[in-house]
Amino acid sequence: MKNFAAIDFETANNERTSVCSVGVVIVREGEFVDSFYSLIQPEPNYYLFWNTMVHGITQADTEDAPVFPYVWEKIEPLIEGLPLVAHNSPFDEGCLKAVMRCYQMDYPDYQFYCTYRASRRHFGHQLPNHQLHTVAAACGYDLINHHNALADAEACAWIAREIL
């Protein structure tokens, strides 16, 4: 793939609507040309201990963050006309659909590709697992800040560029 947007969401709790951060990386003609990151006030607005343990984001971090529709206003023009790529895309696509439904926004039927599935096809049993950091390393990318939405989107973009 030469033109796409890699996207990653982190959630505050078990609800798909509870996106608390988003990272997007824009790739055109195989080059990383733009990126976007934002904290988001989750809906519902509470954090589970385990979610915070994974990504480190707390309620205090998103207290003054914008709600999703305001963040999406900035993302939408960046990704216009591009397919979306995510590692384990059913999760990220599910979050996007759920939060758009929550805020009564129209979902424009984005085309999603999954680097997790692509990794299973491409690498098969060559890797011990197909987790984002493992696949990124196999593709030559050192994922330093795993579970930061922008870092994960960058890793996903790197993988997509290599194996999709």
C-alpha cells in the first residue's frame, strides 16, 4: 500500500465509545507525510484500572480534552479518500463506529485493512506472536512507546507499508 491512513484508539474502559486518545499517520506514495494525536474526553467518562495500566492515561489527563466530534473535525480532512489501516482493525473500526453512533454522527463507511491479519498471512509461524510490537520489529520498526496511540499508529503504518 502506498496511500493510506493508519489509526489507533486507546479506550478508558470496556465500552468502545470510551476512546480517550487517537493517533493517525498519513502515508502518501509510501512516505509518512502527516500525523495527528489528541487526547479525547471519553464517553462514558470513567477509567478502569487495567486500561490505565496499559496506556497510562487517567481521568486527570483528559479532564480538559475535547469530546470526540471536535477531534474528528480535525482528522476527517486528513484521511479523506484514504483507506484506514489498524492493527487488529475490528477493535479500532468498532471504536470508530461506536463513538460516531454515540454522538449521532454519520459513518462514511471507511474501508479498513488489518495489519494483524496481514501479519498472520505474511509471516505465518515465523513469529512467536503477531502482537504489534513483535510484527513492527519483524518489519524493522522499533516500537518504543507502545500503547501511545500515535506511536502505535506509526508502527502500524510501517507494517502496512512493508507487508500490505
